[in-house]
Amino acid sequence: MEEYSIGIDIGGTKILMGIMNDKADIIHTHRIPTPKSGKDNLLRELKENLKEFLQIADNENMHIKGIGIGVAGVVSAEGMILKGANIPGWRNINLYKEISTITHLPVWIENDVNALTIGEYYVGIKEKEKDIICLSIGTGVGGGVISNHVLLKGSNGEGGELGHITVNFNGPVCKCGNKGCLETYASGNGVAERMVSLLSENNTATNHHLLDSYEINSLQVFKWYHEKLPEAVTVVEEMLSALTSATKSLIRIFNPTTIIFAGGVITNSEWILKEIKYRLYSSNDVPNLEQVQLRTSPFKDNAGLIGAACQPWKKTTN
């Protein structure tokens, strides 16, 4: 009998759920907005949708091997969400117990970008490279590092938080408390917040109109950037400089063969990676740059889902 897994990718703006077979084919998917009204509502939505997926599997005679979850934040080895990222009230939650109790299935839980990295390693490159980095740029910025075929997690699971590389010692304060983190310049939230800040500082009638008339998100800022709106040019140039600087640091520190850029901000705007590559090669100060492949995830919006669903099949940990 063919086996299947259920993958759940819990991010700051969306929850993506899917059923996957052992060939990494996604059979069914369902997407819902991440509830912003607290952990109880999020858990309720999660459980209700999971029950529907289990019913689908039962109706189609699918044998579910287990459930893999990727969640934004710090996850303990026991499946506790110690600290959430970009999800209000999402901390100190025994998500393993919450899900295993209602499903009676094996459950694996991992940080969302670590899960994404597992998927890229097993399904994307099929274990053919031993040193890769995933940099996910979405609501926030997260990272995953596989070194010598092992996922690096650190002493308590907080390793690989690449979004908190400092790119400007005098930059804006990040949610983590540090100044000038990559996340403050490159994430979807960071880009939007920087744009609102600049429009508010430059107190003109045009800027008031923009603030009142548009929902300011990263896609809107990128549109204005291509239209050469000065504030948008400043924000995007800061973003590109921060990503280029961080990529240089990652290459020097980890010496990877591949850096994979994932997340909605960059996979839906591929010109960003082209610009990063141009700046890297123009700088001529990164040793062995030609030996590092820089590319976006082939799985686009499903990268986190595939990584989560991979966990019941294969997992690489330290």
C-alpha cells in the first residue's frame, strides 16, 4: 500500500496544509490565513482543517505515515513551541501533544525554515550536496544550514537564525531587540515598515496620499521602486545591499556549494536575486564565488509545505 504524509507549514501570514506521497507529489492542498487573534484560535483552525484532511485521506484509502509540521519560531526537541515568530501569543505551546492527541499519528515538528531546508536537501538536491544554505524571505527572514549532511540547530534549537545577522550597527531596532538585523531590511514586514517610516518622515501631500490610499506591502513597494519613487528606491536599495552583505558573510562563514533563496518576497520577484548576483560579482571580494550556486527554490510557495511533509519520511538532525 502506498504511504502518504501530511505536511503543515505555519507562517506569519498563512497556514498551508497538504497531503504528499513518497515521491514528493502533493496530492491535496489547503491554504488559510494565519489567525491573528491569539493561539487558541490558531490551534482551533489548525485542528479543524487537519480533521478535514484526515477525512479526505480516509475517503481515498490513503495510509497516512505521519504528520510533519514546520512552524515559525523556536521548537524544542520535544515539539514545544518555545518562542513564536510573527505570530501573536505563539509561545510555550506543546504542539506535539495538541496534534498527536487528536490524530493518534506520529508527529514531527520543526522550525519552518529548518523544515524547508530538509525538503530542499532531500527532494530538491536529493542529498547530492553536503553543504547548503536556505535563506527564506517572507513575512520575516529565516535560515537553515546543512553542513556535511547535518542540519545545524545549535545547543537549544535556535541555531540558523540567519535573519538576525547584523547588517547595520546603527539600523532600526529589530523585534529581537538587536539593531540593524537583516530581517528589518529584507523581510516583507521590514520593507513595508521602512516604506511607511520614510513616507511619514518626508511630510508631503503626495506621501500623505500614498499612505492613505494604498495598502503598503512589499509588492507595492517593489512596484513603486520600478516607477522610481524616491522613498521606494531608498528602501529597496537598502534591502539589496543588506541581502548582498549577508550573502557574502554566509559564503565566508559556511563555505556552501549552494545557497537557496525561498519565501514569497523573493520567489515572486526573481529580479531581486539577479540584482544580488550582479552586486556580488561586481564587488570582486568574495573568494571562490564562482563555486557557489545561488538560486531560488524550485518549489515556490510549496517549499515549506514539502519540507514539512518530508519529516515523516526522512530527517537530518545534529
